[in-house]
Amino acid sequence: MTWTPNLRMPKYSQVMVFPRCLMKHDDLDAFEAFMKEHLGSKHPTIPIGCVFTAYDYDSDTGGRSDFMFLVHDEDASNWDFCTRRFQFGLRWLEDVRGNDPKIYPKDFAKAYPSTW
């Protein structure tokens, strides 16, 4: 699922990362059901798409697919949602970038700048 730029909108400002996930359009309904059942999401997510990480020749890593999606601000600030996400490896985009600022291609970074 190719990523789409500039999907942020009012009340959907937080990008989440599902590392090592190659999402397909056919999987989106099941993903929404998963978010409601396991994270208590009250609002639908907005899928951005899959972004491949930059290859790092020094560490011989990169090239993995990370699924990006927007979550509603109300869900992003919900304590249960925020704590449950850890057991599934879901991360805020800003946390991922904090560990490796150059992990994603420049065009993705430009389309989705960090918000905090």
C-alpha cells in the first residue's frame, strides 16, 4: 500500500507507526476492528500507507516496511489507548524519529513533519 502525502486534518494530527508491517488495502477493515478491540479506539484511523525505511550501510539495516496511519486526537490522548499500544509495537512517529532522524525518506519527512 503506497503512502499518500498530506492527509493530516483537524483532529487527526498524530501519526502512528506499525513497524515491520506490509499493509494491503484488503487488510484495512480487519485493522480497524483490531484497533477497536485491542486498543479501544473510538474513531476510525486514516491510513497513510507503507513507508520503507532508509538503508543504513554501516549497520546493514533498513528497507523494512512500516505502516503509517493517523489516529484521532481523542484516541491519541486516551490513557488506555496509549498504554495498550506498547504490547503490539505501535509507536508515535516522533519516537521513531527520535531514535533515528533519517529513518524515513525525505519526501515522507516533508509531508509528515513531527508535531512535538
